[in-house]
Amino acid sequence: MSNYCFIASILPGGIELMKKWNEENIVNNKEHDTVFKAAGITREQVWIQHFPEQEQDFAIASYETNNP
């Protein structure tokens, strides 16, 4: 099993856009689940991390997969 992690900065106002996009395109979307299953992705986690010292928010994503 492999775990891939990514981090991306979020522009001002981006958190609200991300949450809206997630609700409209990911939540309860069987097509999304089918694609991830075909790719061997067994777990997806995405969270928002705020770094006060940089006054910046980041999206952090982690994907577990059966495929190396």
C-alpha cells in the first residue's frame, strides 16, 4: 500500500469555493467513487490547515492506494 500526500496554498476566498465544489461534485457522487476505485485508491482525506505565522491557508490531501 502506498500513501501520497499533496499540499496546495488556498487563495483568499478559496475555502468557501472549495467547500461548495466539494458538495456539488464529490459528496455522494458514484462516478467519483467508481473512478477512485478503478485507480486503486482506497482512502481519500483532504483538510484545510491554517499556518498563523504565514497568515496562509493550505489544502492538504492524502490518498492511500493499492497500486505503487
